[in-house]
Amino acid sequence: MTSGKARSAIVVLSMLSLLLPTSAGLGVDGAVFWGTVSPGEKIVHEMTVSIGTNASPLDLEAEVYGFGMSTYTDYLLLDPEEDVSPYSARKFLTIEPKSFQVEPGIPQKVLITGTIPEDVGEGGRYALAAIKSMPNTSGNVGVSTQIQIPILLTIRDTKLVQTGEITGLNVSVNNEGINVDLMFDNTGNYHYKAIADAVLKDEAGTIIATTSPKQSPSSILPTFSCLFKMDLVPESDLSPGTYTVEARVTHENGAVLDTKVATIEV
């Protein structure tokens, strides 16, 4: 899901309408679309696009993309051929106008609209809209300003499944202790934040090091994964022998989602 066509998106995720300034003075009021919807419902989300009072008129384009995620939970804009998640909202959403010019002191209204399919299913549906300027070229360098709008829809009165699985646990020894790389997949149908931690035990089962709990930077979307990188640092050098790393991932509400054990020889 993170091919070369996917583009990173720096997104502030909030249930509130935001004004997100950029270096070009571009801002969007209503830069998050978060709602609970029903099958067959027609939905409308209104945004207002503006630029700084001292800025030059700006030619802009708007589009709805698939909502992807890197293993560090950075958001990614996905083109249609990359947007294969069953939880995508991209296909039933449109944004208008798709191209427009905004001038200082004259805000432009932009609408995201759609109809929820009758057979939409359960859980969450996700997309990312992007409003971006046409590149200003100087020599061979093109500069474009872009704002992404997260779209997070909850299907009303359906079962929200928040499950996950540790699909990888790699441990290695360094000069200070043990490196732990843990890959965790959201196997449910709804987004959530997850928290990982781990303990190091000696052959007698005594805990000799623990990690601080590490929370995913953003909510993990269904079908996507988060890589947790942690360190286990014992108070003294490890003696030769076999050690056990016990890792755990919990939901932000405290429920245990999965556990996994690995051993390492020192």
C-alpha cells in the first residue's frame, strides 16, 4: 500500500473544523470530515478555502483519494489503482469545484458530497481529499502547496470491530540492550490507537528490563499496520544465556489486542 505513487500527507486529525495555514498562506476551514452516516444517506461537507491578505491569487485543484497509511502511521494519498481497501469511501464521494482560483479576501466554498451505498456494510469508511495549488515553476523546480482533508465515516448502528494482530517481532542485541521491532496489523473494521510495550526476562523468568508504553502516533486504519520500535535496557550488562522478550499491544482503552514472545541468545 506504500508504492511510489502514494504521497505522504501531513494531517492534523481533529473533530473540530481547523484553519491550517501554510507557507503560501493557503488555509481550509472545515479541514476534517468526521461523521456518523446511514446507508442511503446523502452527505455534504462544506469547506472554505482562503489565502493570506498579501498573497497573490492562487489556482487550485481538488480531488478525493484513497486513505492510506505508512507503517509509521503517516497518511498517504492513494490513487484509484492503489486504493484496494474494502473500507474505502473514495468511490462514493466527489468534491466540487475540482479547479478554481482563490483571491485574497474572497474565500471559496468547496463541497464534498456523496450518497452512502445501501450495501455499505459495517464499521468505518475512509478517504482523503486534497486541495493543492498548481506548481509555480522556477527553472526545473516546481513548488506546490497542498492541504489534505481526512474523511472518517462511521456506519450508524453497525458493529465496530477493533481487533489486531502482532505479525512480526524482531529482537536484536546492541551495546546498550535489546532492540525490539514490533509490527502490528489492524484486523478489524474501524480505526483506533494502539499501545505497545515489552519486557525482558532471564532464564529464571525474572523481569530485568521493561519498555515505556509506546502509542501509535495516529489511529491505525483497518487493513493497515503500525511499526513500533522499542528498546529494552537492563541496568547491567547481560550475562551469556537465553533471554525472553514478551511483547504486548493494547487498545487505547486498555484491552489487550495481542501478545507475542521471542527468545534471544546473548
